[in-house]
Amino acid sequence: MPITKLWGKYLRFAQTRHLDMCLSMVIHHKRPYQPIENYGVIGNMQTVALVSLTGSIDFMCFPRFDSPTIFASLLDAKKGGYFSIEPQMTGVKQKQLYMPGTAILITRFFSDEGIAELTDYMPLTDGGKAAPATIIRQIKAVRGNIKFKLFCAPRFDYASADHKAICEDNEILFSSVNDGNVQLRLLSDIDLQLSGTDGYGEFSLNESENAHVILEIAHKRSSKTKVHIKDYAQTSYQNTVELWRQWLSKSTYKGCYAEHIQRSAITLKLLTSAEFGSVVAAPTFGIPETLGGNRNWDYRFTWVRDAAFTMYGFLALGFGEEAGKFMDWIAELCKKDGLQLLYGIDGGKPGQETELKHLEGYKRSKPVRIGNKAADQFQLDIFGELIDTIYIYNKSHKPITYEFWKILYKQIEYVADAWRMPDHGIWEIRAEKREFLHSRLMCWVAMDRAIKIAQHRSFPYPQAEWQAVRDDIYKDIYENYWNADINAWVQYKGAKTVDASVLLMPLTHFISPLEPRWLSTMNAIEKYLKLDVLIYRYRNNLDSIDGLDGEEGTFNMCSFWYIEALAKSGRLDEAVESFAKMMGYANHLGLFSEEISKNGEHLGNFPQAFTHLALISAALELNKQLGRQKNN
């Protein structure tokens, strides 16, 4: 039955004084799944919320990235919980945009009956401290007199816990029954009421009028009155705009693609923990890499690889403070133990991988997983990515201390001993370990950059020994990973297939981008992995190496690596055109998930840090090559 008929039916029941029951029935009506690309993201460097084109917050972990969800209708349209504010107009069309230079999201609703506007943001605090977990939603009638409906239906602990709700003095306090420490407060300058244990509001705004709604963590009773709510919202809005623009003004980048680079930089900043200095790979979990498939992972952790590349992006743009905080964070962890593959945002070990069997999954894609089993994997490449970033940090931003060098020395000694060992590789293969080319390449990077740091700073190190290891790795890659049948360097020793991670060979300066063997490898990538301007990381149907069922989408970061490699190989016109087409796959806000399907739909966790840092790197290379072309 259409929702409009349901609404009319239940309102007739409400006239017989069963309002709470009837509204609750409407709230629990299953909402259609929005496409992954239909979302914008707001945040405060503690957590993020995903806001749909319809004005609904459908995903949010609270109060931290790695906390359980309070809204997760993105993963279960009926049980997950959501927070919607929607104008009641017919024939509505929606558009979203960011306030320039900020993470403040504006959703606009257009109809013959009027124009409505919803502004969503999470306030920031001065000094880089973690802000209180708060969402502010401002509603405005731009044209016409417009009726709105508000539903706030939190579902605590991954939608597994019951909760209580109390409405008093126009404030609603939501409390999880299972965890008394988790409390939310909803307050507004419009009238709020309860529908069962959910919040509800129905109100009208005349043209040019606005209203404000605040959802915050409830440590103590609020002192905000209706008047104070408006003042607080307006003051925090201006402060948040200024803080975002102050941060962005620190960028040293001046060149082409500035708008794309800025949006990606803001997105990476949103995924960075203000409290710890770590960065999550993505703020979501369970969003499928294949619709209806089982490749549904939790990315709310700090992978050393992803974080190191993110810091490279920050350093390249002049954001040294973020890189410095991350260096302090990782140095403290390395003092305690050897380097791990991934960490919780506070430096702890991620929880065990488990399945949330009570959740339906995005468009019935099961299982929905939290935790990540990759935490137990052995992946050698992380040493190369980290030490490469430290090399850049030491060279272009701030010299590392000798104390830090002694910590790194232990990691390099480990690489020198372990580089021949098979591992699970960058793609976290869940089948058998192999001698992956990418892992071997990053061992070479680790040795090469460590030698350069030591020479630059005159730090003590075993010169002959380290250089010999570096040379042995180089020769092993050059000779033993070459497959003459396909004229390309292959995924692992003895393989007959190419892997997109090989694109990092010229990007890490292992090989000249004009080397004949490299140009031949580019041809193999285009033959086996390319779809339009999109690149698969590998073709599972050719070599079922990962031990998982189903075909996946193309990997966005690999597509940007390919564009960067094109530019380095002298194919600048193709690279420029490919970058433009690739940006055509971005969502309406310039955001990317992890993958793109054959029909152009976004797949995987969203937004994805690796994609946006690869975008930045490709754009920087294009700008450099375009500058050289102009000067020649």
C-alpha cells in the first residue's frame, strides 16, 4: 500500500486517541534503500553522518567512528533507524551541495509549491580538540509556505538494543536500555512529541522562516531554550564555517583541479581523529562490494597503509599538522610493539570479526560484518608505505628525531630479514599466502627510503648491509616477477595474471615510466583490467586467488593510479581526458566510494579514504605535467 494511503488510514485512527500507536506504525514502515552515491557526509573528526538526498540521516556511529550505530537504515531499511526532515510537497526534486570550503551540507527541495532548504553540519571546536558529538539541522522555507515532518528513530547498538524515550519541556531524551551511558538528546525550536519511543514533529514554515533541530550527546540536562537553540545554531554555524576555511587556507597548493583536491582534502580530514591523530579507511561498514554478495567489510579502523598514503596527501598539500599528529601516534605504538597491519583509532586492537545477523544488509547483501579479520593477517607492504611517508615528512616538513630513527631502525631490520616471506598482500587475500609483487615492491621502498633518510640526516646505519638487501629485492622483482607470455610484471611469483598494484612501480620510482618493460606492462593492464577509464584491481574470474565468491566492481584508487601512471609515461592528453571522465563517476558532491560497478553505481564503503588520496595524487601529477608542457 502506498505510504500516502497508509498515512491517511492511520490519521483516521488517530482521531480516536491512538496517536502514539499510529505514528509509530508509520515510522516503522520500511523505507526504500537510497543508492550509495545519493549521500553526503558531515562530521566533526570524531564521527560522521551520512545524509541522503531526501534529507534523511541513514548512517551514523555514535559517538566515535568505531562506536555502534545509532542510525543504520542504510544497512537495514526497516530496523536500522534514521533521522529524517522532509518537506511535504508533491513532485519534489532534490539537490545537494557543500558550502564552499567546508563540510557543511545543504539539501534543497524544489517543487511548484515552493523551495525548502535543509542545512546539516556537525560543529567544530577551536584548537583542534575533539568536538562534542552534535548534529545541527537548520530548516528553511525559501519560497512558499511549507509543511515539514520530522522523524527521529534511533536504534542503539547496531539496532540490537531497546531504548527508552522521555519528552519533557520540548526535549526528548533517548536512552539505551542495554547501555546507560549512551544517551541522545533531541531539542528544537519547533514542538516535539513522542511516537512510542521515537521522536516526531510536524510543523509549517512561512516563506523565509527557519527552524532548528539539534541532536546531541546527553551528558547532563540541557539549558537551551527555544531562543537559545536559535542563537546557538547561528553562532556555531558561523564558527564552523570559519574553522573549516581557516584549515583549508593552510594549503600550499596552487594549480589545476583545486576544487576536486579541496573536496578530497576535506573528506580525508573528516576521516581523521582529532583526538588521536589516526585516520579511518572509511567511516562505514557492511556496504557491499557486490550487490547481494558477501564482500561486506568493516573499514572503521586505521590501516597503516591507508593512513600513510593519507598523510602523503596531507603533506603534498601543506597540511603538516595532521601528518605530525599521526607520526606521534604511530611512534608511540611502535615503542610498545612491532608494527601491526591495522589498529583501532585509539591504537587498540580491533575487535573480532563478527556478523550482525539481525540486519538485512544493503539491498539484502549479507552478511553485515563488524570487526575485521585482516587484523590477524601478515602483510609486509605496510613498512614501505609508512617509511615512504616518513621520508617525505622528514624531507619536506620537519626533521625526525634520532629517538624516532631508532624506532624505525628496528622496523627496517625486520624488513631486511623478512622480505622473502609470502604474505596476504595489499588486497588482504583470505586464501593462501603468496609472494606478492606489491609486497616485494614495498619492501624495496622501505629499504630505499630508510637509506635516504639515514644519508640525509647522517644517522648511523649498516650501509653495506642495507644497500645489498635493497639491491637483492630490486633484482628479484625485475627478473622473477616478469612473465614473458603476457609481457608484464605479474601479481605474484609464478602468476600468469597482472594486478593493478603494479601501477605503483613508477609511482614509487622503482622503474622509469618510459622503461620498455613498464610500457609493455601498461599494455597488459589495459588489456586485462581496463573498463572505460575504470581499472579492476585484478580479475577474480581469471585466477580465483582471493577465496571469495562473486565478481567485484572496479577499484577507484586503481583508476587514479592508472591516470597518474599515464601522465608519467608521457600520455598526458589521455591522462587529462581520463581524469575528467573519472570525475564523472563521482557522486553529485564529488565523493567516491571504494568501487564502481559496470553500470556506474557506487559500491563498497563510503566515502573511501584511499580513493580520495589517490585522486589527490593523480591531480598533483597532472598539474605538474601540465606545467611542464606549458613551459616547454
